[in-house]
Amino acid sequence: MAVEEEALKPERRTRRVDSGIPGLDELLNGGIPARNVVLLSGGPGTGKTIFGQQFLYHGLTKGEPGVLVALEEHPAQIISNMLNFGWDVRKHQAEGTFEIVDAFTGGVGEYAKRERYVVKSVDDVPTFIDVVREAIRDLKAQRVVIDSVTTLYLTKPAVARSVVMTLKRVLAGLGCTSILVSQVSVGERGFGGPGVEHAADGIIRLDLDEVDGELKRSLIIWKMRGTSHSMRRHLFEITDKGIVVYPNKVLRWRRRVSEEEGA
């Protein structure tokens, strides 16, 4: 216990970025180290998309411009979904502090014609990265979320690590703190692509498991460069205001039986 308490003492040398997710920064000694590229991995229903959007919107409330790269959902639907949590990004779009890079529609449809940043083919990774780079530079973005990076290498798993490394160089080089959403299938305990865990500065894994006939969401920080962090699996919930992490609630696994207990 003494060792963990020592590990969780605040670290002041590294500049931190507030995640905007209640309870999470406590597990990271004050926040995500600036310029880190974090792989947010998890299966369906774990809250990955909400996590990324919450991170971005919190930055907007602090005057930090943000870019959301949409690979799996229509930009109009994203804006609508964020409104459900009270995150109205439309005014920030009008002010030029928030943009969605549309890598979903392929430039097809009336909505896409009004958009500023459109990727017509995600198979063309160099062009995709050029559009993302342009959006970041134009907005002077400090936060970036790519949802999901898995789409970029889904048909070519062997290039997963090189794609993440390229993105890392661009994002960190432009001064962004970034989240790359990575999908895994139900029951899979990996991170969504061969070798991607080595390319990312940090890995946060979200899980949804059945415990005594009830689904429970939990989070574990697998690694995070630039800071010590909790090594425990913490419970979290998705509320009508977004994700809330409970630092004092831990999910333990013993002999294939999970137990919830206080930290």
C-alpha cells in the first residue's frame, strides 16, 4: 500500500492536460502528460467515443481548440450525440476553435459539400494525414481525437504500427495531446492492432464485463509515459453528463470470479 501511495504522489515537472473526465486525472497524478498520444482501447459499448468527445469538449471550455477526426460516424450525428450530453460544439465551430475532419462520408452528400475538411478515401493514408495536419494547423488545435484509428488499418493489420507511428510524429510534432480510439472485439484482451501498444505513449483500456449477472464498466491505465499512475482496474459509469471514473472503486478478478471492492 505504501508503494502505491508513493507512486500516486503529484508530479509537478511534467505539464499536464486535464482530461475533463471526473476521477481520471486523480489516477494520472494530475492529468495526461502534454503531447502524449494515448491509445484508447476497448470493445463495443465501453464508452470509447464518449470518452474522446468529453476530452475534446472539456478542452473547448478551457479555450483549447480541438479537432475530431470522424472515421466511423457522420459528422451531423456526432454533433447530435454530443448535444445529448450538453456538449454543444456548434458555437465553437462558428468561432473557429473546433472542427470535424470528415473521413466518413467520402465527400458524398450535401452535408459534405459544406465541410471544410473532407477525406475522400481513408485507404490513402498519406492524404488522410495531410488533411488532419491542415486542420490542426488552421485551428492551432491543442487536442485531437481520431475515432477510430482501427479503420485506417483494418484491411491491412501489418501496417497498424507504422500508421500509429506516423500519426504520433504528426500529432506530437504539432504540439497536440491526442487520443486514438482503437477497437477490439468482445472478449479480446489486446489493444486493436499488431504492435500499436509500442507506438503509443499511453494506453487506457475500457472494458464491459458481466459480473454476477450485471454488466459493469471498468478502466485500467496500461501505460502512460511521463507519469506514474494507478495500476488498478477502476469502475466507471456513463451518466447523462458523460463518463465518471471512481478512483475508490476497484474491480478485482480472483479465480474467474470478479469482486467489486473499495480501494
